[in-house]
Amino acid sequence: MIPTVRTSAAAAFDNFEIQYYEYDDPPAADFSWDAQQQAVLLSSFFWGYVCTQIPAAQLARAWGGKRLLLGAMAVNAAVCWLLPLAARAGGFALVCACRILQGLTQAGLYPAVHHLISQWVPPQEQGLLGSIIYSGSVLGIALQQLGGGWLAARWGWAAIFYADALLGTLWALLYLRLGAAAPERASLQPRELAYIQAACSRTGEQEVHPTPWLEIAGSRPFWALVAAHCGQNWGFFTLMTEVPTYMATVLKFDIKSNGIFSCLPYLAMYVLSLALGAAADAAVRRRWLSLTAQRKLSNTIGLWGSAGMLVALAYCSDARAAVAALTAAVALNAGIFTGFMLNHMDLAPNFSASLMGVSNFLANIVSVVAPLVCGKILHEQSDPVLAWRLVFVVAALVYVACNLVFLLLGTARRQRWDAPPDQDDLELSSTRKINSTER
């Protein structure tokens, strides 16, 4: 079964560091954690998440995507069940340990999903199916924004974690029963299996070959992909972490207190991602665009489109106009799902998990640096309006510069070093001709 469902629980795990303190009134009554402790707690997730990206990617290739994805979801569901008890029994230190464990295990999510997509999804269908899979995290954010406050108000802050834990447990049980690491391990009709194998240019279950690290390190298209990924994380984390503060302090509009306004940008991004995914597949299938051109066009919509909206947001003086600009900035960012996010599988379907591990490792370092740079800008500027304007313009410039690198150096052609070392020259030549014709 193709693992195309990513529940809101999974997205809630990914975004716990934001959600936990969005409803911090009840916890504040129980726990006296100062601002510095809160900052440490919020960052503790990334300590494990960033450091284990590349090892997790190698595990995805060695074990198969199913085991790693299932393990990550099961551990995070278990931690969510225990976290309210851990907060009461062990306080700050134990909650911080739980967050580190979540980061360590969640490091395998993106490499595992990338590996599964490369195993299951034909290239001509990756636009829509990839968008459905990855936009699930966006839908999860929207649902968490909409329902988290209601759960906390009705049953207390712990109910948020219990709801996430329940959804994560149910998903894990379903995936354990229905999921498979590769088409060859699933109960498929012979015709369906033959179609997937032919579309993915494979004759049987793929073998695990040594990762060609030197070739990857010298690949310009891969580093163009990394640039796009880093630019995306800088801009998106600026949107997620800084914009609500800007609207509350400068525009005097607390977007986090309004569930509808909080989830609107993410709902818009989710809907647009599905439309862009379907359009991307149609454009390549009908030969309106080569696959390389489609990837670059989608990525340009995602990064340059959001950059334009960030500049507009920087000059907004009205709260309603700011909400509209924010919604458009987040929604247009959906272009990345059919842009660089699928480019790992274009370059090297055999090593897509490894490529994702490296790019996600570097991009999440940027995710940590971006808020620090924003904080420094806001601290050093005396005029808050000019300071916030500079924050948004810097994020827009990062978007523009990183996408420009992707446009100049990126490609969707399969790289020669992706071929297994024992593949004969005739087969490789045939594969490259097919790729060249299709792309």
C-alpha cells in the first residue's frame, strides 16, 4: 500500500515547539519555567533532530522506509502519552529529555518518506502524490491551530498531547497492518506491480548499494537543491516564528488568539499544494514542460512568490492587509512540494534518502540560525517598524538568492553516479536516453 497519508498527529509532533506555548496559560499556572528555560525547551527538539539526519537516512536505506517511519511515529506517540506525566513528575528536565527523544526519532521521517516515494511512486505521478504526502504536515498544523485551543479550554493543556498521541497510535497500527516498504513486499495485483516496476525502471526489489559520498559532494545540481532547501527553511521559519509577534506588537493584532486566522494560511497552502501537484503532473505528462522546467517553475512560485508577499507584508500598516499578505506568502510556498522537495528523487532515486538526510541536516541548521539573526536585527534597531521591515526584506532576499542558484544550477536529470556499480553500460545508456527523452 502506498503510504500517502501523514496524519495531523505527525505534523503536531513536528511543530510541538510552537504549539506547546501557544496555549501557555494553563501550563504557566502549574510550572514556573522562566523565559530562558522555555527557550531551551523549544530548541531541545532540534538537538537530536539535526544531528541524526544523515545516520537516519542511511538507516532508511538499510532497513527500508517502513520500519523507520513506523518506529518514529510509534515512539513519538508514546512520548506524547507520557509527556504530561513527565512534566508533573520530572519537571523541566524530564520534558526536555522527551523533546530530545522526539527529535532523535523524527530525524528519520523525511528520509524514510523520500525513500518510500522512490520505491512506490512512478515519476509521472510524483507531483500530486508527493504533494498529498508532504502537505499533510501543513494540514496538521492547520487542524492543530484550530482545535488545540478548544481542547485546552475544555479539558486542559494535557488534552492536546493525548489527542496527538491517540492519532499517532491509530496511524501506527494502521500502517503496521497496511503499509509495505516496497511494492514487491505488498499484496498487489501482478498488473499493478508490473506497472510500478516498469515506471520506476526496476525489475525487482532494489538492492542496497554503498552511498557515493564523493560524487554527491561534487554534484552541482545537488548543491543547488541544498541552496533551495536552506532558503526555504530560512523564509518559512521566519514566517512561522516571527510574523505572529510582528502582528501582535506592531499591528496590535494577536493572530494566535484567533483560531481561524491562525489556520487560514496553512489551509490555503494545503489546497494550493494539491492544485499545483496535479498541474505539475499534467504539464510533464502532456509535454508542456520538461521535468527540469517544471521543478524550477514550481520552486520559483514557492520561493519568489513568497518573497514578494514578504515584502508586501513588510509595508503593511493594516492588520487585514497583513493577514492577506501572510496567507498568500504561506500559500504560495506550496510550490516547493513539486519543486526542490522532489528533486532528490530526480537526481538519484537509489540514494534519495541519503540526499534528503544531507539537505535536511543543513537546512535545519539554517532554521536555528534564522531566528537568531532576526532577534539580533530587532535588538539593534531602535525603530521597531524599520526593524521588522528589515527582517522581512532579508528573508525575501534569501528566498530570491537561493532560488536563483536552483534556477542556474539545478536539474531533474538522473545523475550518472546514481547507477549501481554493477550495472552494465548498455543498461545505463538506455536509462539515460529514456530520462533525456522524458525530461
